[in-house]
Amino acid sequence: MRKLFFSVLLIILALSPLVFGEQIRGDYLETRSADIYTGSCFANGEVNLVGNQAILAWHVESGTWNGVPLDGLTVAAAVRARATLGDPYASPYPAQAVLIVDEQANDRQRAALTAFAQHMAGELLRNIEQVIYAPTEFAVNHEKNGAAMLRAGRFATVHTRSLNEGDHLCGNEATFYPPLTETTHAMPAVAITDSYRGPGLGTDWELHGKRSAFVGTFAL
């Protein structure tokens, strides 16, 4: 009888994510230093010249990671890779990364946010040069597809807008590169502002008006 009980308990635990829903979900924002919504002629003109820098950010709407509640918290990463991210002919690794963690998080939440970001970005965040704790703001206007904002202290700022007809420069544009992490939904957008000014990467950047962003959601 006891063996049967434990067998049933193990089955329930295995099925619990399906029964009780997602463990963690929220909004995702990504920018790069190369256009991701573009025609092949434009992309070929940027590859190996730009596109090795990126900002990734996750805002947890609800859920836990490693058993730690993360509701309402944000974690972002600035990345400098060895090659254009998404280029199938050159490896961007090892990449350098700086993690910017919501200063509202307690010690357990900071550790969980770091682990979550590394899980989502994988090899891209393997080499974290520095972790910064800073006030963060993250907002997505769900009524205006592609409109979002990230402000991570004085270190990273991103503002995006939706694509419009004026963003079709050659008429053959498509989503040339996929998002750098797993998403449940992601749409290309224009990065009105994409900037990083901080330590750890040996470089700063400030870009405007590039078709280089993704605004999306994640759920695990």
C-alpha cells in the first residue's frame, strides 16, 4: 500500500506543471547592434561588422525559479560577443556579459534571477564579467504591438516601437534572425533607443532607429 502511495505521489509531482500551469511567465525584450528585421542585402552588409552586441531583459509577471517567488522583478543582460549574433558561419563564443539585477530583489531572489537568466540565454551568459544591482523599469504596451521600455539604472536603456510602412526599405524584409532565447511569442520592432553605458564589456554603445529589437513573452 505504501509503495502504491509513493508511486501515485511521484506521478502527481511529475504531472504538476501540466496540472497547475506554468512555473514562470512574463515579458521579454531584446535589442541587437544589427537589424533583425531586414532584407538579405542589408543583413549581408552588416554581418561581421556589427551585431555582436545585445541587450536581453526578462520581466517576471508571476512565478518562481528554484522555488523562489520572482513576481514583479526584472533581470537584464548586456552582451558583447565575438561575432555577429546569429551568423551561421562564425561563432560568437565565448561572449562577455554583464548582468543587471533588480535592486528590489532580496539575496535569494537575486540568485534565482541570475540562474533564470543563465538558463534562458545558455552559452551567451556563461561568462558573466560583473553583476550589477540597480533600479529597473520594464513596461510593455500590449495595445501597441512592439512598444516597450527598459531602464536598468544608469547602465542600460531601451525604447521600442512597432514597425510601420516606413520601415520597409527594400520591400523584401523578413525576420532575418530569430530571438536569442526561448520565447512563447516575439515580434520584431524598431529600437528607438538602444544604449549601454557600464563596466565589464570594454565598450559602450548608443544606437537609434534600428530595426533591431524583439518584444515578446516567455513561459516555462
